[in-house]
Amino acid sequence: MSSPEESNGGPVIRDLRRIDPATGQVREPGQGGSAQPGAARGPGKPKPGRHAAAAAGSAPHQGQGRAGADRKDAAERTAAEQDAVEQLAERTADLQRLTAEYANYRKRVERDRVAVREQALANVLYGLLPVLDDIGRAREHGELVGGFKSVADSLETTVAKLGLESFGENGEPFDPNVHEALMHSYSNDVTEPTCVQILQPGYRVGERILRPARVAVAEPGEPDEPGKPERPEGLEGQDSTGGPDEPGGNAGDPASRQETRDQD
């Protein structure tokens, strides 16, 4: 007659080991482990033993590999962050350089615009200088009257608003940068080269000299004495009344020539 354990329909495995694998103690004789059907493990469940030991032994290696992978990922992230920082610094430097170049370009364009305006204004005012000279001469001679005077005053006011300025006065020191000397003399009344007469006033616009003032300059020193007329060459040593042949004679006198003809 079969035991109740065998009537389950599967093989029965009895644990007859003297050492209990769970507690490590020696079993008493007759004490055995409980019977377990072999089908209880299931067909797909692996048997404990070599495969379980292999899986347990591979666990530390998997942990080490995971740590290495984490370190590698951290190194890659650090390199990527460093690359991003370098690219950001490079782009920032490019942006700053572009901003500085654009600012310099704007300043240069504005400076060129001002220079062109000043040059055009200077050309127009330079063309009006002869008209202003005529107005000045007419004022000196008392001819600046009536409607002509009104037109002249309006013109002078307009050019003054545009920045035209006249310069040059009697008694100011001579400056070759703004004066043009047309006459020169010496005088004891001055202590340095001085403009003693303004022959033609100068004009400027801002720092630009359109025309220098034309002046007569006097320097310290003895005034020039009028020189004696020089005699013609070949007449040195002859008396003023002598003829070309006899020194001291009166051959060149018309009266003596008349007496000579009467005697003949």
C-alpha cells in the first residue's frame, strides 16, 4: 500500500543529509527533512547549486562595472560642461568684439559726416570772402549807405551765424600760422615782431583757417635810413660839372658849347 505522500502523483525527494544546510547543525538519527515533491520546484525554476553560486559571484563584478560606468558618465558630463563653458566664453568674446567694432563704425561715420559738413561750409564761405572784402573797402570809404548797407549787414550777420570769424588787428604779435607778411620794417616802438598794419583781414571757421591775415610787420631795431642814389658805373672819380674828356671842365655845359661856336 502506498504512503499518502506517494499518492500525490509525483516523485518524493527526502533530505537524508546529516548536516542541516539551513542551521549547520548535526541531525539526530531518524530525523530527516520533510519530503517535498519534485514537481514543487516547477519545470522552469533552475536548480540551486552551480548556477546560483555563479549568479552570486557575478554580483560584485556587476557593482564594479556599474561604478565604472558612473565614473565614465561623470567624466563625460564634466568634459561636456567644460566644452560648453569654453564655447560660451568664445561667443561672448565675439559678441563683445562685434559690439566694439559697430560702436567704432558709428563714431567714424559721425566724424566723417561732421568733416564733410565743415568742408562744404568752408568752401561756400571761402567763395564769399571777395564779397566781404568789397564790403569792407566800401565801409572804409564811406560808400556803405542805403539799401546796400542793409544787404551788407545781413550778409555779415548770416556768415557770422555760420561760424565765420575775421581776425587781424594792428599791434598784435606776428604769428606765421595765421598771418602773412607782405611788408617788413624796423621800429624802436616794438619789442617783438608786430603787425603794424592790417592790409587784408583773415578769416577762419572754428579751427580751420580759410585765409591768413595779410599784414605789414615791424621788428625791433633802428628804422631804415633813406639810401643815397648810387652813381652809374664808369662815373666814379669825375666831378659833376666835368665833361667826359676833361675832369673839372665844362665841356658838357650848353653855354660853353655856344661860346665855342661863336668864336669859330
